[in-house]
Amino acid sequence: MAQWDKLTELSDAYTQQLHELYDRDDFPMDVRHYLSVWIEKQDWQRAAREHDFAMVLFQVLLENLDNQHSRFVQEESFLLQHNIRRYKQGFQRYLEDPCALANTILWFLSKEKDILQNAELAEQVQLLYVEQEAMETSSQHDLERKMVGLRNEVQCMEHTILCLEEQQDEFDFKYQTHKMEAVVDEAVKKKQMEVLQILVNRLNDCRKGTLSDLKKLLDRTEDLINILVKKELVEWQRRQQKACIGSPDNVCLDQLENWFTCVAVCLFHVREFLGKLEELVGKVSYENDPVKTQKPALLSRADTLLKELLKSSFVVETQPSMPQGKGPLVLRTNVQFSVKTRLLVKFPELNHSMKVNVSMDREAPQIKGYRRFNVLGTKSKALNMAESQSGGMVADFRHLNLKEQKSGGGGKGASDISLSVTEELHIIYFETEFEMKGVSVELQASSIPVVIISNSSQQQSAWASVLWFNMLSLDTNDVMFFANTPPATWPQFGEMLSWQFLSATKRGLDEAQLEMITHRLFGKKQNYDACKVAWSKFSKENLPDTFWVWFDGILVMVKTYLEDLWRDGLIMGFVSKGKEKALLKKKQRGTFLLRFSESVIGGITFSWVDTTITGEPDIKTVQPFSKVDLCQIPFHEIIRNFQILEAENIPENPLLYLYPNTPKDEAFGKYYSKKTGADNPYFKYIKTKLVFVSKENTLEARSPMSSDMAQGEGLKPMNGLCGETAEINESPHSLQQSLLEMYHPDDPMLSDSVAATEDLLTYLNNPNAFVDTDNLQEEPELTDFSLSGFNCLPQQSCGSIFQ
């Protein structure tokens, strides 16, 4: 592309510089534009030196202006005709000194090149920056500038070596000529020797300067390697650890690959430059030649830096994972898993030439019972660019599996440390050899420690270990981490919990939700930053219902059944019953919120505001729904069709406003099934809805205080309604069972647990249809009530139907 065409396509900032350049009368921009092709083809440097040649170009310039004027006449462009005529008259001042015009044009062309070079340099920086969402930090901007500077220095060094070679050839030619001429005249001979001495001195200075520049180039390269290996790569590895447990950190390697490759290419060029110097020394050398004394040390340093860079450039891009696993780094024996390695130094000529081999636990710890495993499947694969979307050099292992060795772990020297199966950490190793242009280096990469299970029932506990290790450990080779497990601070722990929801549902936990968890773990405090959570409290205490089991049960339920509702912020979720009551009692009748059960693993419930006869707010809660319910009918349909029988046996949905004041249908309407009646996919369940049979004077189903209430968060016991999914029965008049949510302060999961069951008569479309039963139990604390059509029923506080 012509220089002027490039200039016209620059960004606004550089276009402005171009306008400022031509904001003068020396050389009009219009002339530069309309005669751009002709101007750029002329040798203005020669014209600046030679008057006759400059006069020729001056005359041709005037002729071109005449031709351009004629075109404007044909196009009837009056203003442009005027401008061209004026410009031609202005150029008449160069008639006596056409070389001045050549110098002027030459100066403008030079300034144009400066603008282009600045723009291209900025573009190179930008390209390095934007590839694959490069992180926007000042340090990386600085690193990108250094990379561009390094490339420019290499290009300058290429030019320097070329000039050195030309200078040496000039000296060699004159020296050989002097030897062949055999000059007799001593004065002439002396004069020639003086000239040769000047040339050799100049050559010696040039060699010294070149070696000094190479040393500076290696200094800059070493600084960049330290940044890449000790900072950028370490930070990427930490980001990868966090990404494995749900963090949204950027773990793309394309940026690092560009940087590693740039430095490696530079070092290979340095080796070539040193080789070229060795070649020149072979042709011309002299006493105290600096190349002979300094070149070996420079080559050794270049090789050392190159090997250091290469050894760090082989990494595990995608950590080991099973296709149906809970997350990466949990592997199961005899189940296939995949893992991908990558070489960050990208040389296309090495495509398919470097074999990567997989091995396992070569330096396993001496622990009693510590298991050993063999890697089976395709254990050797070539690095190639076909298996990477970005064209990186990768080896993608997709068909590996593990088999436990028959020989028992441990033995002589084994320590007394005992680890559970899900606390054992194992490392998978990858080896390959880099060999190119005389450089041979053995490379090794290793995975983040994995947990190996033999049964799917161990997966939840194994994932807890993966979470804890990668949340806290900065040493990815520490397989003894769980021998002395450190605690987590609340900021670390809370962030990790939020990542679980963020990665599973695209919505993390907000401050209010995290606050409920802090209350659960530590009680009420002014500040939780110094609070710590022990590994045992997270995953071992109160087996089998540990904190992690409770939290993971909620996470699985939300991911499986409630993801859309959670992502839209319709579920408050993590809120204690005491806080729930405090929020709702200030709201209008019919306001409700959705929260996770603190006792039923993977349970969700809702509470709403009702009013007593005296007009006081009365908070009522339905028994938690679990996956047994949610797999039959979506939760939004439960909310839509939930009803209670108020006075005069009139069914009423008490859920009117989602907290704080959003109308229910506005909040959930977009999820409702559009089909009605028998076409509704949930008709067979909806026809026997969640109908709660109650009377105002019998709704007081009182429960003991929960532990969070006992701590001062709502000291009054909460009224509770019952609701539970019933099994589908062939008879439309079937007897159903419902659970009443009771609160037990001593419950290991903090607050509430299902403690009692009550049976309920199925209430169908006809409220007078019923079946007698002997299974219904009395609640002597509740007053009797009579409901038309229910004379045969024992005394009941509430009842539910969900079929």
C-alpha cells in the first residue's frame, strides 16, 4: 500500500498529526493527495543533490498540476480549479532553486514516515494487548512496550551486523589490494598503512560496540524473562488454580505465548548474531580482537537464558478432568479423563515433532496407606497446532485413565500420618524434549494435585478437598497439604463460596447472603475479616451433614431446578428465619420471600405475611420442598398454584408480592406454562394443588425457637404451615402425608429440621369430596374446628396436597 494511502487510514489521533504537518504553505496537502502516486515514485534524495535532475522533476510537477487542473475543468469543480492554479503559481518561486523544492518534499515525506512508524508501533502494542482479553494493568502495558522495544532492538542489531560485515569487507578488500600491489614508494606505502590502520581501528570500535549492544540486549532479555517466569507465569498459575474452583479469572495463554515466543525468538537471533561474529572473525582477526575474548561468555549467557525460558514454557493448559465430574482435579479409577499441555514458545517448524509422555507420582510421599496408580490409555502424544483453536502448540490427551497398583502404599520409612482417600493428593507429570537449531532441553510440566476416588459417592468430599487446596495453597507440588491443613480466613472462604454459585449459575452471592452464612459459622460480630474457618468445620464436623454437604446440596438444587429464578435474583436464598421474620413483618399482607432450608439438605421454602384477627402481621412458612418435589413440577408453578382454604372454604393463593413489593405474576410470569387445563404439562399435579386446609382459629401451629432466634434474631416462635410432595396415587381421592417443619436449637445444621409428620386428606376440585382415614393424628394443643364437608376429620391445624 502506498504511503499516503496508509496515512489516510490512520486513527483520529494520527490523522490530526498529519493535518498539523500540512497546516503550512510550504507544500499543500491537496498537491500531496492528488499527485501522491507520482510523488512517492521519485528519487527526491538525488534531486536534492543534483540541480539538473531537480529541474526535471520540477517541470514534471508543474505538468502534473496542469493535467489535474484539466480534470477539474471537466468535472466542473470550480473551487478545486482555483486551488490548483494557486498552488502552481506558488511553486514558481522554486524555478531558480528546484533543489530546495526537492528538500521540502523530502522533509515532508520523512515526517510522514515518522507518523506512520509511531502509529504502527502503537498498533503492535495494541495487538499484543487485545489478543484474548489481555488484562488491563499498567504493568502489562509496560511489558508490552518492552516487547515491542525488544523486537526493534533485534532489528537494529541485524542492521548493525550487516554494517559491520560491510565495513569488514571494505577493510579486507583494501588490505588484500595493498598486499598484492607491492608498493615500493615508502611514502605511498606509509600512507596506505595509515589508511588501513584507520579502517582496522574503526572495525575494532564497531566490533566492541556490537558486543556491547549484544550485552545490553541480553540484559533486557534477562529482565523480561524474570518478569515472565517469576511474575506473569506465577500469576497465571494462581489464576488457573482459582479458575478450577469457579473463579472468573482469565486463564487464556495466548498473551503469554506471544511474550514467551518473542523472547525466545530474540535469543535465537542473539545466537545467530554471535555465530555471524564468529564467522567474521574467521575471515579477519587481529591482536586483542574483542570478539574472541567476549563471544564465548555471551553465547553461554544466551544459552542459559534460553534454557531457563524453555523450561518454564511447558505448562498444563487444561487441568485433568472427567467428562461428568463435579469439577476438574477429581478423577475416578477406571474412568477416562482428559488433560491438555501447551508449549508457550511457538515455532511452527516443531509442529508434530515433540512427543509428550505422561507419568504419575514419581516422588510419592512415604505415608501409610498412600495409594499408587498407573496411567493407562494413550500416554504419548505429539505437540501440534491442530488441536488448539488459537493455533498454539498443544498435546490434548483425551483418553487417559488410572488404575490402582496392587502393592500397598507406604513401607519402610513410612510416616504415621494418616490421610483419608479424599485427602490424598497426586500429581500427573508430562515430559518432552525441545530440540531446534542446536539447542536441546528436556522439559517437564505437572498438573495441580488431583484427588483420586474409586466410587462416585466420594465425589462430594473429594471436591471439598480440591476447593480447600486451591483456595489456600500457593505450592502446587505440596501433596502433604492435608497432613497439616491450614484454616481459611472469612474473606477467602466467602469468596470461594460465591464462586461456586457464580460458576454454576452465572450469579454469585451478594453481601446479604454471605452475611447469613457468617452468622451461621461465627455468630454475630462487628467484623468477620479476622474470623477463620477450619478444614474440619467445613468438611468433617457433624458427619454426614457437614457444612459443605448442606451448602453443596443447595448448590445442586439451584443448578438443577432453580437456575433461572436464582439468576434473575428472585430467590433471597441464604436468609435465617429470624431475619426473614424481621423483613416480612414490616410488609403488606401477601408479601413473600424464598429461602433455603437450614436443616433439609437441598430444600427451599417460602414464607409470607398474613394478618391475625386483630390486624397484626403473622408470618407463615411452608415445609421445604426438595428435589422429590421439584423434579415433578417447577418451583414457579408451585408458587403460581399454591393455595390455602380460608373462611367459607374459598381457595386463596396467599402469595401476592415477592419481597420487597414486586407483584408475583410480574416476577414469575415469564416462566409460567402458557398451556392451561388438560394441556398443561403439570395438569396431573396441579389438579390436586397444594391446598392448605385451615381456619383462622386453628392456624396457630407453634414450634420451638430455632437457634438463630435463640441468639436474638426474632424471639417469637414462627407460625408454620405444612406442605410436602405426595406420591402420585391412582385414586383422585388419595390420602397424602405432609411434614411440619419444626425448629431444633441443637440441630447440627444450625436451625431447623423435619421432626414430625402429619397426614392429610387429598382435597380435589370438589372441596366436599373426601375419604375417611384412620391415619390422621390429633394435635391436642390445637382447638377443634369444623369445616363443611369435613365432619369425619380429626382435629387438624393444616394440611397439604401436592400430587
